[in-house]
Amino acid sequence: MQWTPHVTVASILKQDNKYLFVQERKNKRLVINQPAGHWEPGETLIDAAIRETLEETAWHFEPHAITGIYQWHHERSNETFLRFCFSGTLLEHDSTRTLDPDIESTIWLTAEELIEQQDVHRSPLVQRCMDDYLSGIQHDLRIVSAL
């Protein structure tokens, strides 16, 4: 049996003391997540974070740091996820861009509003990434190397 964890990227995006999240359907339920998605062949992890942010939010994003690398096992689906979470700067919004079909909308929330909605987080990774970011964890991007 081959074990294949899902390698994903996520982005923490702040503007005016609010953070950008996506609302998406997962198992017919509307959930909140950071802009996030799967790492694709031929990409660096940083490129994947830039692409996923643009596809899910229509915002161009410049990563400056990595907040953390997270391993999570989803008990019900028996799937393991390895998430690389980046933070950085929002550059410009492309209002003409269509969002990924899985995305219902984008929303801006304060850190407190996110905590209040924990029951609709897509996974525990959402809050953990935010908690680490808010505690000041910001690793240099050179920790992620593509050879």
C-alpha cells in the first residue's frame, strides 16, 4: 500500500487589521479556510502559495515569511495533510478574475471574529496557522529551498 500525504500551501493575508479568508463548500457545509490548495507538479511551494491565493481570492500576493509547517491527520477520511503556511503582502486585486469554482466567497475577518467561528473552520489548521502568525512566528523563506 502506498501512503501519499496531501501537500498543501496556505496564505495569511492581512489588511487594515483584518485577514482574508475564503468560504467554500466541504461535504455540503459552508466552511472558512485560508486561501489554500494543493502543491502541483513543477511548482515551488512559494509559487503554489502565490497561485492558490490568486485563484481563490483574485489577490496578487508576495510571500515574505513562512509561519509554519503543519502535519494533520483527518480521522474520518484517513488522510494526512502537510501544510506550508506563508504570510506576506497583498499587492493588487483583480476584480475581473473569476474565483475557483469551489470558492463561494472571500471574507475579511478580525482575529477575534475568526475565533468566534471555529465551528465552521475547514480544519484545525486554520486556527493553528493564525495563532502562530499572531504570536509572531515568521521564518525566513530561505528555509524552503527548491533545488
